[in-house]
Amino acid sequence: MQMSLPEAIKNMRMKALLSQESLAEALQVSVGTINRWENGKTRPNITAMKHIKEFCTDNGLPYEEIEAEWLG
């Protein structure tokens, strides 16, 4: 079963062992933004997706599922 975008973002954060605050800092967004993404209230914009991809690459985390859900 495929994950939703909010689940994929939260899963990435949990794999990195980060709080919402730490991930927000790493992606240069607010904690509220991370919270809204994980709760499905909003979606990352193109700039945020570039930061997420960079974060995943730098930390050896899979990005494909997040990208697929975002594009879907």
C-alpha cells in the first residue's frame, strides 16, 4: 500500500530521528509548516520540495515516494 504525502513526509522525519522543529530548521520552513504538511492541511511548494530532496540526499533517505505522492 502506498503512503499519502503527509505520511511520507512524517516517515522521512521519523527515519531521520528529528523533531518537527529540527526538520523545519533543516528545510528552512516554520514548525507550523511541517505540522500542516504532516496533517495534510497544505503541501510543500516547489522550493520546499527542492529542500526536501536535498535533505534526503544528504541524509541517505529515500525521496522517490515523497516525490511520487507530491506529483500524484
